[in-house]
Amino acid sequence: RFDHFGEVDSGVDMRGEAGLLSRNIRIHGEMEGTCYGEQLCSHFEFDTFGGHILAREGFASFKVENAEFTNLGQQGIVARYPLHWHMAGNVSSDTSYVRSNSIHHTPQRCVTCHGSFGCVITDNSAFESLGHCYFMEDGVENGTIMTGNLGINTRKGFVIPSDKDPATFWITHPNSYITGNAAAGS
């Protein structure tokens, strides 16, 4: 119905990225209609206190795949991110990964690897998040595999100073495999 330019022109790939946000399995935080209480209401008119999912050291399995996540994360509160490996130590790609998910309209981040080594984050689509989206937190997180992810409209957040000018992909350790990712509107 609508024409779109999409080809390689003079060696430059001009094709647009596309990400599917809907999934059959939907996990979402229940949100209020407006900002309230101890939240950052001077910065946001909407509720910024969603749910969060956290995997700590000792878990048997953290396989997150083909699901839709929305209204997750808690703006302004450290360690309250939609999907989060938290001080999990060495993780194996056989028992732990975040892949082929939709993560959208999140009050804080998208996927966080913190104090964990070997996080696998592949083929996810993220849209409308506050603060750094795909986030390696401390700079020690080596062995991360981050491929084929899409992040669109990463917005200003308030957890750490750099969230005021956020990156869709916050990469802090050079011993990581980061390829084929795309960011737009950040």
C-alpha cells in the first residue's frame, strides 16, 4: 500500500529495520494512569513503577524466549529492570539466554547483564524505553553475546548520570561479541 525505499545504494544499506512487538505470551506490569507517590513525578506524568524479572546466582535455568514484555522496570530504582541477570557469575548459553523477545514501553531499561559473565542476548526487539536499553552494568561483564537486537526510541532516564543521554546499547567490556544490532531514534 505504501512505497518504501529499501536497497543497497552505493555500498550503503538503506533498508529499514523492522521488529515485531506482539507475541502470544505476554508479561506486563499493571500500571496506574498517572505518576504517583515517591516516583519521579517532576519528570514524568505517567506511572514509572512496573514489574521486574531478576535471575541471581544459583538459578537452574533462565531461558527467556519468544515472549512480549511491557510496563516492566522501575524508573529511578537500581536493579529494577525488565529482564536482569544480577550478580549471577558465570552463565551458560545452554541454561541462560534472552532471545527473540519483544520488550516495549518500559519505565527503565530493557535487558541488563550485571556482574554476570556470558550473557546471551539475541534477536530481541525493544521500543520506547527509559535509560540505557541493552545494558552491561559495571564494566566487568565479559563474554557477553549480543547479536541481532533492535532498539528504537531509547529515552532519557534518571538512574545513573549517563541515563540523561542514553545509549540503546551500553557496552562496557571489550571481551564481548557484539554484532548485527541496530538502534534508531535514540
